[in-house]
Amino acid sequence: MKGTNDCLATWAVLGCAGIGLIATGCDWGGGSGFGGAGYTGHKRQIMCPSGDVRPVEAMALGQRVLAKHGFSIKSSDADSLTIETHANEKVVRGGEGRVRDSVVKVPNRVRRTASLEFSSKGENLEAWCQVKMERLTTADYRVFASQRQFEDAPTQTPIEGEGATTAKQNTVWTSAGRDESMEREILADLRQRIQTLRQKKQETPQPAEKK
């Protein structure tokens, strides 16, 4: 009996230790350590050595890259070195991971939202990118909701009860993961522009210091 109690006590200690690690936050190798981007699925790439290009210059280039990919800037914060975009909506055929899309190639409304975050702490200027995707599923939601029309659900939302009066209330967007291909494209384009700026700076003669 004593051995059983000792075993239970050991497992209790280990369990508490595990909870403590979770509560304090562990670095599993993916964290950026400056804004949380690495923890939330951002793709990371080294742009250049720190000091060769200023973060504010990198952010300006980042805005151009995002605009090239069809995004409009929602916010740009020089203090936190972050850029957020508005959702960019497009209509695509198939390729959204559903069986019917691969067979019928049904047009789908998809929107993407991008974010860039920079860090110059350490030896390198780094950039982190995330492109979130959402798929319009209003029609699918209505079909599912119609199958529950005989249920007594006083907590129904406007779309569930067909009582919505605005397009926003009648719209349901569902997460469709990340567009990692676009993340790579954005980072590659950004790095090329930063390297070009870096090279121009190195080729430009620096003014002599006044004695």
C-alpha cells in the first residue's frame, strides 16, 4: 500500500511540474521571442545582418510586397515592427480541400489576411509572415441548419432563424488554415528587395566624418 501511495505522489509531482511548464510557456524551438509570431504559425526567414538595413526600411518594403500580392494595409506599427492587412477576397474554383471541389470545381469565395513582423534583435534582421485563409460557407451552413429546423433552439443566431437583416449577419466564414505557399512568396520577394537595398547602401560612398 505504501508503494502505491509513493507512486501516486510521484505522478502528482510530475503532473504539477508539467502544468507549471505549460503555464509559464515553453520554447519548443519555434518561438521568435519578440512578439509571439513564432508561436502562432508564422513562417520565418532571415533577411540580412542587423544594421545593414533598418527595420523601418524593411517595413516600407514589406508594405510594397503585400500590396503586390493584392493586400491593403490595415495597420503598420513602427514600435512593435508589425504590419497587418485587410482581408483580400477572391473567387476560386476548387482546391479548397472539399470532395465536391475536386470533382465539380465549384466556385468558392475565399479571403486571405496577411501579417508581417520584424525583429532586429541579435545578429540578423528577421521577418515573420502569416497568411490566414477563410472560406465562405454560408450556403453549407444553411443546408446544415435546415436539417435542424424542427429543433427548439431559442438561442439561434439571426442566420439560424432566418431573421438577419444585414449581409454581414447572413455571412459565415470558416477558417481554411494558412496559405504557406504565399507566405514563402512574400518572404522571398521581401528578402530580395532588402538584399537589393543592402547592396545599394554598400555601394554608396559614405560621407567622411568631420574632424
